[in-house]
Amino acid sequence: MKHTDTIHAHEHWTEIIGPKSSFFDLQIREVWRYRDLLMLLVRRDFVATYKQTILGPVWFFLQPLLTTITYVFVFSEIAKIKTGTVPAVLFYMAGTTLWNYFADCLNKTSTVFRDNAAVFGKVYFPRLIMPLSIIVSNLIKLGIQFLLFLAFWAFFMFTGNTIHPNMTILLLPILVLLMGGLGLGFGMIVSAMTTKYRDLIFLITFGVQLLMYATPIIYPIGSPDISPKVKSILMINPMSPIIETFRYSFLGDGGGVFSWVSLAYSSIFTIVIVLVGTVIFNKVEKSFMDTV
């Protein structure tokens, strides 16, 4: 016994894995310790997605461009939906650029447990690293698509169009943070639920498409054709103030509607959904291998 005690006394473990005692342990410190792994996963996601494609990252530009052209043709030319004094191309590109980021974050985070079950069952690391890597890797795609939007924005602004950017452009980092938080929070909740209810995996993509029509992507929420009651309902969607603030920042009054109250609502909603999603995600990860 004395010899065994001496051996244990000289052992210095670098990692001790044990059950989490607190229900509200968010593992923030643990995630920070594994930040190098986070960046490796971000690089892996970016390289793996376009490694065997012909056009590679060019798809980042083509996706919003083709979507914008489709929206202009269908909603502006055929359906005759007015975008006010703002060119339809800019109006739709502004909405799709932001929506693509949120939708990608939500869709990919929603299947984290299913897609990484083999890895989770073999190697220890904070499971939050996986959904966080999705949010960060999608930032690269958002940045590239935002550059495309800036190119069109600069062209229209310097050709005499009625575009009036303002100081709320400085809120752009906050808007990106809110979108990532919403996608992360909702995605973690859905991912936790899919460990038992697989049907949600098939419903989530369809649900995100429906949610887009409840967000002012293809129509201006400030349009006189939309009643105040409908506007109030649409603004319950936490993504609506984010989209409207972005358009207002870059396009002016004719592009979007800005309200500090609405933006504060989106911020509070995001904080709550991220905390709830993290708690649920951490709780499910302890036993999800028995159900996945």
C-alpha cells in the first residue's frame, strides 16, 4: 500500500475527466482551453467543403448572386413587390447575405450530434467546440458574400442612387454576433432534441425556409401595404430587427426600419436562447450516445 501511495503521489495528471455536477455549468473555461482545436475544425470545415469542387470558393459569390437575380425576377418583376427608393438588387442582396449566414448556422448546428457521433464516442473534448466551429467557419463565407454586397453597394451609391448610409453601420459586428448567437442557440436545442426524435432532422430545413418568409427578406417591412398589426407580428421574429437594421445602416430610410427597442429585444432574445441552448446541449451530451 505504501508503494502504491508513493506512485500516486508522484503522478501529475494534465486532464481529469469527471461528471459535471452543476446543471448550469456552461464549460466556457473548458472551451477556451481547447481553442486550438476550434481553429483546426474551422479550417477542416472550410477545406473539406470545397476541396473537390471545380469552382471552389467562387460558389460563395455565385450563391447570393443567383439568389438575388431570382428574387429580382420573381418578386420585383413578376409579383411587382416594391422595394421603395432602393434598387431591388441591393435590397434583396442585403437580406439574402445575412439570411444565408443564419440559415447555414442553424441547419448545420442542428445535426451536430448525428454527424459527429463516431468522434464523440472515441475522443474527449468539450462538445460545444463542434457547434462553435460551425458558427466561426460560416463567418468566412459571410465575409466573402459581404464583400460582394459591398461591391454592388459602392457601385449604386456612386452612380447617383438614393442610398444614404449612416452611423449605424458601426453596429454591424453586433448584428453578426446576434445572428451567430441565434443560429447557435436554436441549433443546439434542435440538435439535442434530434437525439431522440430523428424526424426533426427532416423538418428543420423546411422550417428554416418557412421562417424566411416570416422575416423581411423579400419584402420591405416599412411598406404601406403591410398593416401595423402584421408589422408587429413580424417584428416578434428576432431576425427581423437584425435584417432591418442592416438595411437601414447601408441603404438608409428607404431600405429598412431602425429601432433601438427592437434591436434590444433581439439582443435579449439571443442571450436567452444561447444560454438555454447551451444548458440543454450540455445536459444531453452526457447520455446522447445511448440514443444516437
